[in-house]
Amino acid sequence: MVLGCLLLGAVFRHCLRKVARRHASRLKQLEERERVAFGLHDNLLQSMQGVLLRVQSVGQRLPGDSAERDTIEAILDQADEVLADGRQQVLALRLPLVYGDDVSQAFAEVGHSLRENFDTPFRMIVSARPQPLEGGFSEEIYRIGREALFNAFQHAQAGHIELELVYGCEFFSLFVRDDGKGMEAALGPEAGYRGLAGMRARAESMGGAIEVLSLPERGTEVILKVPGKVCYAPQRDRSGCWRQRFAAWLGRTESRG
């Protein structure tokens, strides 16, 4: 018994050290991401904004009907798009890393950060009890959901944006909804297709699929479904599936950003 207790104690200490090392590594990653994000924002993006303002002041001195002024304005429009994309990438650096057991919390933090940056109301719904996801799948799901949220906040011109996570037995499902002007009107057919193609490729690599429902001036809904048998971590209690279905009928938990 004494030897057994000593062995259990040694195993427990080993597990604690492993968890501590993972936590320290994650903190280091977050600190490095924050440092890079602040550096890009404070130095590169701000400097580019200053240069564009100087170019704009020069263009305003040219005659209103000159070809050179039209060219400068077209270049400035393109530069504004590049700056907007750069700010989005910086924001992505400052958003949290995700692991299988905290994907719901990561999405809540994403929604809160985007709401603060774009001043658009955000609501998150979690149906059924959150379950751990396999590490690689949670990262891919997180990237797809984050991309859909970025598109909604940045392009949809929506009054409200909603993210719903459904931890179903057969499928893990993710829904991103907005009441904006529709995908084609917001992004254009080509831009929307490029972004959607990348998201679909990620979904297909997990054995899942993406569906997009969009109507002009009625909003857009992006739906991701991934089979539960491949994305849920092994410790998931499948005997409780009927309880989760029943709980989904009774109500949902909400988290407002």
C-alpha cells in the first residue's frame, strides 16, 4: 500500500509538472503575440496611415478634373483596404489561442473583442453542455468560426451578430448569423467566393461541410457541421446523448459579448 501510494504521488506530481509546463508555454505564446501585435499597430500601421494622409494632402492640391488626382484617389482607396486588412490581422494576433477544452470561451472572447472594435451588438448561444474537442479539430473549427465572424463584423453592416455552438451527438454545429445586407452585396461575388472556398476546404479536411444562406438586405447565416465521432475528444460521455437532446429542447445558455 505504501509503495502504491508513493507511485500514485509520483504520477500526480508528474502530471502537475506537465500541466504547469503547458501553461507556461501558452503564456509565453500569448505574450509574444501581444508584443508583435502592439509593435505592428504602433509602428507599421500608424506610420502607413501618416504617409497616406500626406499623399492625400498632395492629391487635394491637384485640379479636380486631372487624371493624376483620379489615379491618386484610386491608389488611396486600395491602400485603405490594405490597412483595414492589416488591422484585422493585428486583431487576430491579439485574439486567444484555443485548445479542445476551451473553444467556447475562445469564441466568447473573439465576439467580445470584435464587438469592442466594430461597435456592433453580439450574442453567443451554447446549446447543450460544452464538450472537449480534439486539439486539431478545435483549431480548425475556431479558424472557420473566426473568419465567419470577421466577415460579419467587417462587411455585413449588420445591426446584430450571433454565434451559436451546438454540441450535438451526431454533429458539432456552428452557426454565424447577421441581419446585414447579404454576402454578395457586402463582399461581392468574387471576394465572397474566395473566403468561402478556404473555409470549405478546412471543413472538408475534417469530414464536415459548410452551408451559406444569404439574402439581400435580410442577412447571412454560415453553418458548419462536423461529425461528432471525429471531432469530440474520447472522454465524451455518449450515454448522455438523449439528455442533451432533451436539454436542447428545454432551453439554451447565452453569453453576450
